[in-house]
Amino acid sequence: MLWPVVKALLGHYRRYPLQIFLVWLGLTLSVSLLVGVTAINQHAQQSYQHGEKLFSNPLPYRIRPKHIANKIPQGFYVQLRREGFQQCVPFDNYRLTTQNGIDITLLGIDTVAMLPINSDRPLPEMVTLSLMRAPYPVLVSQEFAALQQWQDGDFILLEEGSALGPILVDRYHLINGTRVIADLSLVRTLRKSAGLSVISCGEMPSRKLEKLKQSLPNGMVLVRTSRSDLESLTQAFHMNLTALGMLSFLVGMFIFYQAMSLSLIQRQPLVGILRQTGVSGWQLAQALSIELIGLILFSWLCGNVLGLLLANQLLPSVSASLSNLYDAHVGLSINWRWEWGSYSLLMAMIAALISCAWPLIRLLMSQPIRLTTRLSLARFAGAEFTLQAIVACALG
């Protein structure tokens, strides 16, 4: 008896196919935007731990100028090496823009100084050795190369008309994000200025660390970077992104609510006829629940697919923003995770239940004879619109 009731209720959408499209659209948009934002946030926060490392080695301490416009003199780094700070390596950042408007960070490294830090890696994986030999290639992460459709030997065309390269694609997952690694001498050639952006140091004994702090001249500071520091710095960024995702989720649920409410209102005469022919309220509730669960599951599946596509499309922009603002480097590809799927399914079920609760209660609790009259439909709709207007004024 239940399946004929379900077929009779779903037959409404044959007459009004736009309604089923709007119901699917609203719920799918809500889930896709929620999944996209959640995926970007969690992926970025998980990437911070990898962002603390360069070539899979931790360099937690950083010597940097107190003022970002200043540079660290080359002589100071030479003095550190003479004093035995072999775990310190220099870096020089240079912001570049490609011809198609992509912002990249060219990171110059001292290949020779990096060798002791990467001594545990096999010789074939020490791709940085090739950066110091002509024609001085640049190392690009595999994700970034795939996104920009770069191959080994290609050149990066810059905004001012010059070319950077040739490209050497990282096959060992040593780097991630939009960083492009080059030899320090190549960056000096492009920048046409002396000095270093930062000196990073590995772990060292507390006595040696204190000696390093005392040797710092005025204008420089030693800081320790960690995942917790990055998370605290980027907390406002992720909070705003989460708020935007939740707002988009509510907009999509508003579309779903309006379409579903109209669908239930228009099916009042049909429900009245079914009740008068012997269909019980419990059978109607089961049939409507099956319809609602089917819509939720199908929209959830579509929303997860679209949300993952959306996250992968937006991630390069988010990665560039985090890199420019907080010097945090995020991977450029996201894979689907059960945490996002279960969270989005729970949110979709709760929101759909809240959206459909009052229209369903109103439909099931009304007398069958009243559902078949036009007057009942107008009376119920007017009361509902009045309540909506009161809530809107209160929120306003």
C-alpha cells in the first residue's frame, strides 16, 4: 500500500518539473558550498604541518628583519657559518607574476648549505643539486605544474615579458603550493639587490640557541614557527571563510525551503483525496519521508561531487592568499574525505528537517475535507506568511 502512495505523491512533479529542479538545486548548492569551504579549511590546516618543513626537513627557527622592507646582510650569514651554526640556511623570497596573472613565490636557496640538512635522502632525490648548474632550472611542485600544464623543460613566461626556467618538476613531493625553488644566485640576478629575506635554522641545543639570540644585531629577531602559530595567525581568515560557507548554505536552504513548501501546499488537494480514500496519516508520513530522504541523499551526492570540484578550483587562489599574507604554503589538490561527507550529510538532514517540519505537520494534521478546498490553502499560506514576516522583522 505504501508504494502506490509514494508514486501518487511523486506524480506531482510530472506536472511541475521546475519544482523538483529547484528542490534539488537548493539542497545541492547548500551541500556543495558547505563541502567546498570545509574541505579548503581542513586541507589548509593540515597543510600547515607540512608547510613548516622544506624538503621534508624541519626548520623551526627563523631569523628575519623586524621591518619587512629590510633585508638581512649577506655578511651576517657568513659570520654565523664561521661561528659553527651549520644548521642555518639562507633564503631569499621574490614575488613574481606570470603572463596569465598567477602570483608565484620564487624562493632562492643555497644548495650547498642545504646538503647537510638533506643528507638522509638518497642521492637521486637530491634534485636541488641540479639547480646550481647551467642552465639553472627552477623546481616546481608536481601539483602546481599539473595545474598550470607545465612540463619538464618548459619556461614560465613572466608579466614583464621575460622567461623563467627551464622548469624541473618535483617528482619526490619535496615541496608544495605555489613556491618555485631556484638557486640563490638566480634570484640575485633577477632581484638585482643584495641581502637575504630570512635565515632558517634547525633544532639546536638551548645553549647554542641562546648564543644565537645574543649574536643578533639590532633590527633582527629570532622567532619559532609552528603549526599552532600558523593556525592562530590564520584563524580570522578561516573564520571568515567558514562564515561565508554557512551563509551560502543558508541561502541554498532558503531556496530548498521555498520550493518544498510550495510543493507541499500544491499537493494539499491530492493529500486530502488520499486521506478520504483510506490512506492513514502514518502512511502519508512514511511516503513523504521516503521522498525527502531520497532527495537529501541524491542532492548530498551531487553536492559532494560539485563541492570537491569547487574546492579544487578555488584552492590555488586560497593558497596564493595564504602565502602572500601569512607565508603559509598549502597543497594545490584536495581528495574527498569521509569527515566532510558525514558532516555535510548531517547538516543537510538537520536543515531539511527544520525546513520541512512545519509544512509537513500542517499537511498531516489538517482535516482531509479542508485540504480539498481552495480556502484552506489560502488560509494556511496566509498564516505562514504572517509568521515569516514577524520572524523577518525580529531578525532585522
